[in-house]
Amino acid sequence: MTPLPRQLDGISKSVGMSTLALHAGELHQKPGDSITDPIFCASTYTFSNTQAVIDYIQQGQEREEYGRYGNPGERVVERKLAQLEGGEDCLLFASGMAAIVGVLMTHLNSGDEVIFFDECYHRSREFCSKHLARFGVTTRQVKACDYDAMERAINPRTKMLVSESPTNPHLSIVDLPRFVELGSKHHVMTLIDATLATPFNLRPIEAGVDFVLHSATKYLAGHNDLLAGALIGKKELLDPVRNLRGIMGSINSPHNAYLLQRGLKTFELRMQRHNANGIGIAQFLEAHPRVEKVYYPGLPSHSYFEVAQRTMSGYGGLITFLIKDADWRATADIVDAVKIPRIGPSLGGVESLIEQPMVMSYFEAAPEDRLKWGISDNMIRLACGIENTDDLIEDLRQALDSTVRR
Ligand SMILES: *Cc1c(COP(=O)(O)O)cnc(C)c1O
């Protein structure tokens, strides 16, 4: 698919990402002559008379009807995200998970199969194995970025290939041209969860992917203050998902849509700092004697460095690293000694967050499952915010130097 030009109404030249993030999808002159969009706190929208209702139904007029189907502010954000991603259409959801559930429920039927790369968000995996299975959909998992294994798993029932890129927490990078080629060769839809990359660092639609999915909770909103999900793709593939969203009620609220729109205004500036913090801190960690290994796609030591160089324009703020000769408690001591990043799940916000995946997401999991998913006891995941790089480095240095092995 040829990428859509990054254009704004009335400007013939293609514009940059910040200009787009600020203005795309918005009216030039808004209600009340306000520079910001209004938040319509409405569950329902009224009609002036009976004929107006009939006209709306018969002519398919574009207007609001009931809050579960759409609201004006949410549509502004959908237009903006579609343009930022270079896709035809966008659907906003109450959360990233609501977006995943929505697209899979819409496009998979009983008897169908979906293939996942195995490094994936644990709730996506849980939805497929526990819930889609109840409706007769089979999920096959193959090793992340093993395209031959993925091709071997494809059969006439296969409907969709799904992966994150980068994956979480190992930051493996999908070779998008190879992934897309598998889909088109076997006539199977492709979906990339590009939450960790964002359209600033990765362009899946331009590579030919059918669906791009985001937990907009993360970098797109960027302020650790809301949950949202987004699905971008061709209108004909999104229309049935929009219909199911209207039934499931998984649309976002007008207030959240506004906060997301506001967060997006600084999208490019934030991503520049997230990328700078990511590479700067990854380099610092790699050189520190207490660090055994750093997973960061911008480091030449990373297994997917070459793919990342070829497919991405920056590597984001998420860094995963292992502590040398440390059990889970010694690793936790380091997490506890860090002063600026707060301990918590999530990523992509302006405030840095740190966590030990073994404790935060897999504490109750069986040790053999943790091993299978590559979650080691000495693993730390740092989601760099937009604090100054030197401050974060100094903080990590004191945490690594002040704690002891045990
Ligand atoms: C957080 C996350 C999700 C889930 O999104 P929510 O907004 O929390 O529902 C899905 N995929 C990835 C890669 C994520 O990081």
C-alpha cells in the first residue's frame, strides 16, 4: 500500500510529525472560537424533529446518535492517529486490551486459527488461550521472529498473524517485510502491536501490515494518566470492528479522548527525549560492571540490531537488563535503591518507571513457565520517561553501586 501523504487541509506540501500531531483531524475554526476542542459530556445526541431521525437513518448522515457509538472528540483523535500512522481509518478503544479483543473477536470465527510470536503481552496471550479457545478459535504460538516456524504453522484455517514489535520485555524486532510477505503469500491478515515503537519510530502500514494496534495508554497519551487503545488500518477492515465496539461498549470516554488529544500535542518532542534517554542509558548500563546483559534495539550487541537499523528510525525508552550473579532479592534491592523512576507496571509516560518482571507480572507463575517465557529472576525493565538523561544515569549508578550481591 502506498503511504498516505502527511498532509493538512489547505497545505499542499507534506508536513512533519509535530505539525501533524498538533493539527491533524482538527477543525481550523472550532466551536466557541476556542483553540482547543470542546469535551462533549453527552450520552445521547438529539434530533430536531422526527424527519431528522428518518433522514439520519435513510441517508446515513454523519452525526452522533448515542455515546456508545461515538462522540465528536473521540473522532478528532481517530482522524489524528490515522494520519500520524499513515492509515485510512482509526478506531479508539477504552484500552489497548479492548482494541486487541475487538479486532480478534471481529475477524476470527469458530474453526479459525491465529498465529502469535511467543514474546507477547501476557494478557493478549491469556485472552487467546483462555477465551478465544472457548469460541473454537485455535491459537498457535511460535518462537518470536522465527519466520520459518510461522510459515510451517500456517494452514488453510489460519486467518491472522500477530506480533508485537518491539516485543516486551525482550525488545525483539520483527522484520516487517518478511512478516508482511508471509501474510500476502498465504492470504492471511497481519497485525502488529506497535505500542513500544509508535509511528515516530516504526511505520508498519507503509510496510504493508493490515492492522496496527497501540496501547495508547503508553507513548501516544504519554502522561501516565489514562487508558486508551487504537487500531489503525483500511476502512473496510475496521468498519466491522467499529460495529462490534458499539455493541461491546468498549469506546473511550469523551474526557479521556480529550486528554489523549492533549497528550499527542507533544508527541514528537516526547519521543525525541524517550529515544535519547533510551540509547544513552542503555549504553551506560552496558558498560557497568554489575550488568550482565542489556536488551535495547539500538545497541550493536542486540540480536535484532540489524533489523532495527533497517526497519526503525529510533528505539524508544524501554530497556531491559540483567544483573550479574544476582538472585531475585538482590535484583529487587537495586529496583528499591533507584530514586527517580517509580516502581510500577506500564511504560511510555513522561515519568520513568522501573520494575522486575518476575515480581510485577509473573510472581505467581510457575518457574518453568517463567523460564519458557524468558523471564529471569535477575531481569529489570526500565521505562525511561523524559527526565534529563544525566539525572537518570546518576540515579542508576548510585543504585547499582550502593547495593551488594546476595
Ligand atoms: C500495555 C500494553 C497492552 C495493553 O494495553 P492497555 O492499554 O493496558 O489495555 C498491549 N500491548 C502492549 C505491547 C502493551 O505494552
